[in-house]
Amino acid sequence: MFSCFHHSPSLSVLVGAVVSVFLVLSSDGVSSSFSKIGQGYSLVSIEDAPNGGLIGLLQVKKKTNTYGPDIPNLQLYVKHETQDRLRVHITDAEKQRWEVPYDLLPREQPPTMKKSIGKSRKVLYGESEISGNKLIFSYISDPFSFAVKRKSDGQTLFNSSSDESDPYSSLVFKDQYIEISTKLPEDASLYGLGENTQSHGIKLQPNDPYTLYTTDVAALNPEVDLYGSQPVYMDLRNVGGEAFAHAVMLLNSNGMDVVYRGNSLTYKIIGGVLDFYFFPGSTPLAVVDQYTQFVGRPAPMPYWAIGFHQCKWGYKNVSVTEAVVDNYRKALIPVDVIWNDDDHMEGNKDFTLDPVNFPRPKMLAFLDKVHSRGMKYIVLTDPGIGVNSSYGVYQRGMANDVFIKLDGEPFLGQVWPGPVYFPDFLNPKTVAWWKDEIARFHELVPVDGLWIDMNEVSNFCSGKCTIPKDRPCPGKFGWICCLDCKNVTNTKWDEPPYKINASGKHVPLGFQTIATSAIHYNGVLEYDAHSIYGFSHTIATHKALLAINGKRPFILSRSTFVGSGKYAAHWTGDNKATWDDLRYSISTILNFGIFGMPMVGADICGFYPTPTEELCNRWIELGAFYPFSRNHANQASPNQELFVWDSVAKSARNALGMRYKILPYLYTLNYEAHTSGAPIARPIFFTFPNLTESYGLSTQFLLGSSLMVSPVLKQGTSKVKALFPPGTWYSLFDMTQTIISKEGHYLTLDAPLHVINVHVYQNTILPMQQGGLTTKDARTTPFSLVVTFPAGASEGEAKGKLFLDDDELPEMKLGNGQSTYIEFYATVSKKTVKVWSEVQEGKFATEKGWIIEKVTVLGLDGIGEALTVEVDETPISDVSNIELNASEQMSLEKLEGDNYKKSMMVEVKGLELPIGKKFVMSWQMGIKG
């Protein structure tokens, strides 16, 4: 919820260009003469650490005072933590510094130096290289710099050395300013460093500002630091026609500017430590696997979460909300989850029900109706707790001392309830209190998930505030600060020496958030912990939901940090109902897949203002294939539910109808994400890394490895230009339509108003069902398999997977007696087609009675005859009910110089194959008619 109208203050942050400001001044405010900040450090000793790593002492070469004095002695710690992960950690050798808490993001603690600073150490490594299984760490001692190389090919992945001609310093390490850089090849393609709305697409652009500091700025503002802080990037290079990917993550929660110049990248950080992690890849999928193995695998999602969601800020009472549900059913548009924004609350207070508009008896009756249809219900909560002596949540919070403090008193801010205090989720007592409040609310109204919003944290005021005595607060416009506030500028935390490019215009760090000199549990400064507020809030919410009834939690969080994907889904925030925002959504979604948050989507049709009918048509066509698919609108916008326009309803039935048919595929992708980190929606280069034309492609994407979505993103067109990587592609909506691409080429496709182009790649086995108006209904329908061979194949193979489970179980895994995993295989060879399955733990699927009723094979060079079928190695003797039908497939374009072969689609209908049992099916191919 919010921003645009909710947050007039944040909307004022900027819609204009910030790039010119950023280029005139370098991000540190120093003129473009590139005067260097420090003189670097010398490595004076290095030795074995007790835990198998290396530990070294760095001493400053020459002290400087820009941005404060240098820290004289630093500790270097290097360890090959696994064969796929190298850690380089640099901190003050004498004093402990702030780091992301080890209990929030579990990892190994570096050792501390045992000997006193200044004593000589035996240098055990005369050579400058320390080799691991896949990565090599090398260093130069004076001035100190380090490099990381991939062992298999010798490529330098990171190089922190600085020459006189470089526009950046050697290592700089001050209390409130840390600088380190890496050289990059000019042709490296970089992705990540979020969260921001990248108007140019997923590929990072030199000289664009990349500032990381969690901020309540609407997503409709491109090239600005937004709700999350994700200090990781993927680097994709093509060397000699072969692609290599790796990732670099700096685990640091302090505000930072990252300056990307094309041939170098510089971090300018205002606190904490340098804690680098290097992941060697070398494929994009391997990179995300290695990264999520460290930060946490993506959360398992309940099956219903993959259905369609409907929300609007402004469903004013139970009856309005109920009517939306009924109208979706009348329009025959699938929907699984109905949401309320803050409308359900009494006075915008968390964990309350408005007694007039959302009385509990009516709410319970409504939920009974929703749940009986297999639907779910989710509500919003914000972290700000209304300051109100008659409000039980506030009373218990005060009694348990759970709020962030400034000058010994709870820090006062303002959000929708008016004056609020902010819970400190770094405090174990706060986590216990939050868990109790969610349990109490669940007793009041049994919601199925929670939406945690405004957790950057957002505050409509700035500075140190008091509640006014001479006027009401909140006033008429709830987003306008009504408190009496004074700027807090008397500490180095509120006015640090280096100003990051916060909100795109170097606003103070405490602008419309918590003052940075405020104090968390154990004396932790908001200055340090600011960007992990949403992360700690998410973890506390996850613990609370899991404790209520042991079901798999569903949480949607706006603010994110490294590791948030382990607990929550994400949406891209307050977008605008424009064609540009439609296009931007793809890049943000693809980035969050790389960040380990694959369950992500954008507000379909736009959050505000009113979308055009044409835009909403095109947006639901695209949004039906977002991993997280939700229509959501602002209070001030007219209704934009999918049934409002007949034409949009038609597009929704078409696109969402297909989503609900491929739910088995999407849910299996959720399982793959949970077990390997693999993004659900991913850039084309994930499957086709050698196709350099795809490196900046941000107008198409893949679902998994083999479904390609090519949406219309421009007004007034019924065509779409799409890149087709090499191979055969089949239209998902009309499988007789074939596209054959030899080397990767663009093709203009027809895309009338109600059509989105989605194509299945060759060598795939796609599990599908028949769809339904809810995922509960869709799950009970028979399965079908779509097998794709290259067009006209006389030899070929295909593979597919299917994961099925009791989706209410908190864990998504095999071995619990409530799950089944199937691998499908198919070959065509010597005029014989064979399709078979291998089943792990088939009992669950067998007991559900699920069957495969149809197998469709695409791309054959002949029709079928002499069918044989086996189940669990027992032949089926009666195949009289089984039909074998063939039809010719049409190529949309015969490419020049191609030896084009006609191909056939063969359907085997009338099957009753238990999906939990192994089957083998084969037939001979006859002569084409």
C-alpha cells in the first residue's frame, strides 16, 4: 500500500533525472578531478587462522582526514569456506565494528587476532596465491590489494588494485567511510545491486546511480534506491564464444553508493565492515545455487499462493470485499486470494478489526465462505504501532519495552494510525511480543497470511518529534506530518561526513524514517541497522505464523535484504499505471530471482492512477505469468478488478486460464527454487548463456528453463517483436504453431488484444492440468503431458519434472510421506517414440488418485501406431479406450536457407496412468499422410 497518494512526501522525492547530478559530482561530492581519498594500506603479516583460513594485519600507509581519520590497523581474514565460496573479511583490528547480526544471517564468525598489534608475525606464505577448489585468492602486500580468480579458466573475477590513472583510491577504511574498487573488463554484463527500478533494463548501465539504503520511495521513480538493499551483483562474460558467470556479494547493511563506470566498480560505504563473498559459477544457475546455499534457500510457497490474488486499498467493508469475490466467480476468472489493505483495521491500528465496517461475526462468516471455496484471505500490517493508551497492542508493547529508542524514550514517528512507535525486531522480547500479537489476531480472525508493508521503515515525519497538544494528529490528510518535529543534526550518525545519494538527491539519512542516532537492542545504532529492519521484521513474522498452526507461512514483504527470500515473497511496490511501468516490472522481477527471492510480482494494471483498458489487458496478460500474480490499486483509483472491463475479463480468462493449467509446472519450479535457488522467472541468458543478444534483453523472460513469455509492452500495437534462441519453439496456446530458429533471431508475432505469446522449448516435458477457478479445483483435475522434440525429429529426447505434496506442511521436501517427485523422459529413435516416468515416493500421489489422461508429443516426423503401455512393469492389455490422433504442425516462418521439415503433433488420449506409479508408453511411427 501507499506512496503515490498514500505518500505524497515520498512522491516528491523525485520523478526527475538524477543522473546529471550524479555525473557532475562524483557520488562522494568530490569534483570530477577524482582526488583520491586515501593512500592505502600495507600487509605487514599473514598467518594461518585456527579455523583453516588466513589472518593478516594491514597498516595504513599515510593518514588522511577526508571523511574522518583512517583506522590505523585492519584485520584481513580470508577463507575458502566451501569449494564454491570464498570469503574476504576486513575490519578494525583493535575494535569490534557493526556487522549484520550472525543470528539473523547465520554464518561463521571470523577469528580475532590473538597477538597484540604491532608484534611481528611469521609470514607463512611467501607466495601471493592461496588456492581453493575453484577460486584463487592472490594479494599484493604494498600497497595492499587482492584479486580473485576462477581456477578452471584463470579469469580474474575481482581485482582491488588501484593505479595512479584510476579514478578511485586504494583501500580506504575510516569509521564512517570505506572505499574499495574492482577493475572490470569493458564487455562484462552486470546485473543486481538492488532494489531500484531500472529504466534501461536488467543490465546495469555505467554512470547510473546505484545507492543501497532502504527507502520509502515509490517504485515509479527509476534509478533511485527503493525499498530493499541487495548488495550483490552477477557478472556475465562471454570469452571466445563461451559464457562465464560469477557473483560478488558485500555483506554490509550500511548505506552505500556503488559507482559503476563500465571498466570498474567502486563501493563507497558509510560504516560496518568489508565482508565479501565470491561465488564462481560458472553458469548463471550455478551462481544462484551457490549464493542461496549461503544466504538461505527461497521459502517454500503454499500451492494457493501460486494462484491469482486480488487486492485494492479501499475495499471499505466486508460486503464490498465479498462482492469482489463473487464478481470474479460470475466472470469465470480464476482467483485464489482476496486481500484487504488497511481498510479492515480500526483507526489504521495493527491487529484490529473495524467494528462498524468489518465486524467480527461478518468477517468470520465471510471467511467461512471464502475458505469453503478453497480461497484464502490476507491482510496488511505495518510495523508502526499507534500510540494510544487504550490500544492493547500498544499497552503490551510498552509493558515489554519493545520499541526503538531515542534519548532514552521510544522514538516517535507517524504513519497511518498517526503517532506511532516502531518495534525493535533485533530484541528477542520484541520477537516474542510480535508472535503473541499475531497469535491473538489469528484468534480474532483466521487470516491465511500476512502482508508486511512500510518496513523500510517508513515515517511521514523526520527528526525528533512530539505529539502536538493544539491540533488533531493525524489531520485530514494522513500522509502529511502532523507531529511537532525538530531536525536531529547533533550527532555524527545523523550528519555523517560522506553523504550517500539517498532518494536520488542526497537527502539526510533520517529523512522520513527513523533518526539514525536512535538505539536498538544492545546499543545497536539505527545508522547501522536501518537497512535490515524489514529483514528482521520478516523473520519475526515468519516465526509467528509458523507457531500458530504449523502450516507453511505466506508473507509478502516490501522491504528486503540479503536472505529475505528464505522467509517471504516480494512485490515491486508502488508502480504507476503506465506502459513504461509495465515494461520496468520485468527487470525488477528478474533481478529478485537473482537475489534469491523468486516469488515476486508487480501490481497488475498499476497501483495508480486509473489504467487504460488497453493497458490493463496487456498487464494481466503479462501478470498472469509473474511468479506472484496480484492485481492491486490505490484508494484514489477507480476499481480496476479484471471483471470491470469485458475485454480485460476476456484477456484474464485466457491468460489466467493458462496459468491455472500450468500450475503443476509452476509449483515444481517453486520446489526447484527451494532446493537449488533457481529463479522461477529468469532472464533468457539463464538457459542460453552463449546468446549474447540476450544479455540485455528485458522485454521477454523464461519461466523455468523452457517456457518463454513475450508480452506486448507498447500501446496501440497487435504485434510483438521477440527474440527466439536457437531451436524449436511451440506456442503454448496453439501447439500446432511452430517456430524454428537456427542461430537466434527476432521474429514479429501477431498479438491481438487478448493474446500473449508464450512458447515451449524443445526437449521439454511440461506437466499440465485442466485448470479451474481456484487452485484447489485445478489440483483435482487429470494431468496431461506435453512432450516437445525438435521439429521433424527422427532422433531426440525430452525431460521434465513434477513435484507434488501436501502444501500446508511447513517444509517442502521428500521423505515425509506427504510428497511425490516424478521425472519424465521421452525419446524418439529408429521410428519409435517412448515416454516413461521414474517415481520417488509415489504413495502420496497414488492415494490422491491423480492420473495422466493425455500425452501430446510435438515435433515428430510421422504419426503413431501399435501403441503399448506399461504401468509398474505390467502391460495394459486393453487399450481400446485409448486414441492416437495426429495433426500437422505449421511453422510461422520458413527461415531462409533452412532445410525445413514438416512435423506432426501426436495426441494419446483416454489414458488412465496413475501419476504415482512408473509407466512406460511407446509406439511405432507410421508414414506421414
